[in-house]
Amino acid sequence: MTTPITSTGTPNAAANAAASASSLTSAADQQDRFMKLLVAQMKNQDPLNPMDNAQMTSQVAQINTVGGIEKLNTTVNSLLAAFGNLQAQTATQLAGRGVLIEGNQLQLTGDYAVGGVQLGAAADTVTVEIVDAAGVVGRRIPVGASPAGSRSFVWDGKLADGSQAADGTWKFRVVATSAGKDVAATPLVGAQVLSVSHAADGTVQLDLGAKGVKPMDAVRSYF
């Protein structure tokens, strides 16, 4: 004999099915169902024991909150999608351009190497120190006072004694101060964007040749 489902004795299987269906319904469906139940409850309430206004107001507020969250999520997802499309369009214009990324190794070719520095605060003196493999300073390049943020510099390949440095990789460090106190400074290196691609996770990737493949958010500045 089939067990009937009543208001006082719902079988577990039916309860689980109802819970599963409820989890799949949208906020709009839940809101519509809630309002129908609320109207039915008001029609069938005991005149001698009417519904508590405070309780009813709380229930309405809760269902409105659920609906508002779903609308907010939809809006945020739309904004994220729009931002992703804008980022992708911007990235396609980077092919062939120079960018600055974090790093402390300049690639000297002839009399030209581009580097940069990112300052955590404004500095009244900024100096780039070119060092050899032994850590000896071969040249100090005064960059001058700089505001917070990123800026580039060009090394002409000359050492302190006027000789030309050998082509290849040279390390450098940045010393920045303000009123005699150290300022946080991150060294940056120049690279050329060879191509732009999109990863499976939706991020934009830049092929920087010898500097490797970097995400677009690794770029600190352009030149």
C-alpha cells in the first residue's frame, strides 16, 4: 500500500526531492512561491490569533534580500565579462610595443638597454647602480627626483671609466631616498611584446621573448 503524503507525515524521500528541487529554483521562483504561500496563510489565519506583523515583515525582507543578491550577482558577472572583453581588445594593441616588468637584469645590446623603477612613494633622489657578475658597481645613473609609480631609464652601455660595457646581461639595483630616508623601490626591466594570446582560464598572456610569457597584469608600464 502506498504511503500517502500528508501535512504531518512527509516521507524522507519526498522531503529530499523537495529540498533538491528547491535548491535549483531561482530567486524569482522562490519569491513568487513565497508570496503565494503568504497570501494563502493570511486568508486562512485564525481571526482570534492573527499573524504577527513583525514576523511577516521579517519574512518579506528575507525573500527580497535573496532576490536582490541574485540581481547583484547578475550585474557583477556582466561587468566582469565587459571588463574581460575590454582587456582583450587592449591587449591586441600591445604587440610590438615595449613594456616594463619586474626584474633586475638589463639586456645590453650595443649602446642601448631599457630599464625602469617602481617607487612606493615620491623620492627626491633616485639612482640606478649597474653591477657586474662580482657585484661591483660599474656605473651609477642618476635618475633624479621622481613621484610614486613607475618610470623608465635608458643605459647607454657606458661604465664609470668611460669604457663600453660588453653586450649581454647586466644586473642593476635602485637606491631611492626622500629627505634622507629610504624609499621602497622595485627594479623593472624592459621587454618587447612579440605576441598576445588568451589562456584557457580567460587571462591575457604576453609573449616577451627571452623574458618569457607573462600575464598582462605583470606589466608595470609601457614605453
